[in-house]
Amino acid sequence: MGRSSPASPRRVEYRIASDPANIAPLRRMMEAFAAECGFDADACGEIGLCVNEAVANIIRHAYEGARDRPILLTAEFDPPALRISIRDWGNGVNPDELPEEQYNPAAPGGVGMLCLRLLMDKVVFMPQQPGMLLVMTRNLTERP
Amino acid sequence: MTLEQRANPIKTVRQDGQTLLVAMEGEIDLNNSPVMHTTLSDLVARHRPSRVVLDVSRVPYMDSSAVAVLVEIMRRVGRGNVVLLSPQPRVRGLLEIARLDTIFRIAASEQEIR
């Protein structure tokens, strides 16, 4: 894990349409932002993967595949915390309130949420009217 | 932000007896995993292989939507009958998170699986 610690908070904001073609460019921009914040290459990749999974979940579930709906991503680095907030205006289904199913690697599904839970230090879904705000936090500290 | 083209990650297909060898290339996410799903499903339906070898050595990145396709193919061909060839570190990392290294065979080279 990288240990450099920039002195001042940094913030970026991206507004995209819910088109899957936007996922990779957004992921790469967030990986670059995480690198600027001092995260090492492995951590940047994990942060990018979580952004990918969160946005893909919004497209597939909150917007049910619609490609023209808004997604707003805000990333803020306040050392040591990188907070990534992703807002959608979709159906508002809260993953935390869905029945908990034990993850089964031999059945499709569940990997995206597994990534968020394993690779982020904190994941919070905050229902909005309408839609959802997901706040993911990853700290610039050594992970076990 | 520039929209990325939806390229099919499946580049070449070769049959060797009952084994189907599929070479894939490029990043795979929700943008192109649906076309990967369609192509692989058609190939498995047409060739009815007893084993599928997916060469992912030229796939630098995949997300959970690609993993879901791999799992579905495994369910059609049978557990233990899908081989992932030479996954790059980021792909291998996701396979480990998803614990797919427990249900797929992962090989370093084609010679290793002969």
C-alpha cells in the first residue's frame, strides 16, 4: 500500500449517462485519481474495480438497462480517506435490505457486491427521493 | 467522456477433439460481456465440447459481468471442464475474490493441460 499523504483534500466530480460504454473510461479516471492520492497500483486497481461494479449495478438494477439515465460520481480525498459517492435516480432498491444469500461461486451473481464489501473499508447505501446514494470509503493505510 | 466501442473479446476459436479452445482479448466489462455471453453460448451449443479452454492471457481486466458468463459456461460444460489459460494478475485477483479458482482449472500454458 502506498504511504504518501498529500496535505490537502482533493475532489473530482463526473456526470455520466448510464451507458455501459462509460464504465471503462470512468474506471480509468478513478484509478488515476486514486494514484494521485497516493494509493499504490494494486489499491488503484481495486478501487477502479469497485467503481466499475457499483456503476454496473446501477445500470443493470437501478435503471434496469436504460442507457440514458444520469449517474453522478464524486470522489473526495481527505487523508487518509478516499470517499467515492455515487448517486443515481433509479428504483431505489437498497441492496442492504435484500434477503441475504450465501455467496456461491458456482452460481452466477453476487461477485460485484462481494468486491465492494471486501475491497472497500466502508460501504453505505443511503436511500434518496428518488434513487440511491452509495458512499464507499477506502483508507490510505495498510490493509490486513 | 468518449463512449468505448463494444468489441467482442472473443478473437479466435479452435476445436481439438472434444476440446474447444477460445482465445479472448481486451478488457471485458458490462459493455462487451453480453456479446461474449452470446458468442460463447452459441459455440458451446454448436460444438457440444466436453472441455472448454479459455485463453485469457490477453485479457488485462474483467469485471463481475464477465465472471458471470464464465460461471454460466461452466454450468453448461460441467464443473472442472472449463480451463482458464494464463490469467493476468488483475484477472487472477478477481477470480480469487470470487473463489472461482476453486471451480475452474487455471493453467499457466496449453502444454500444462494436454
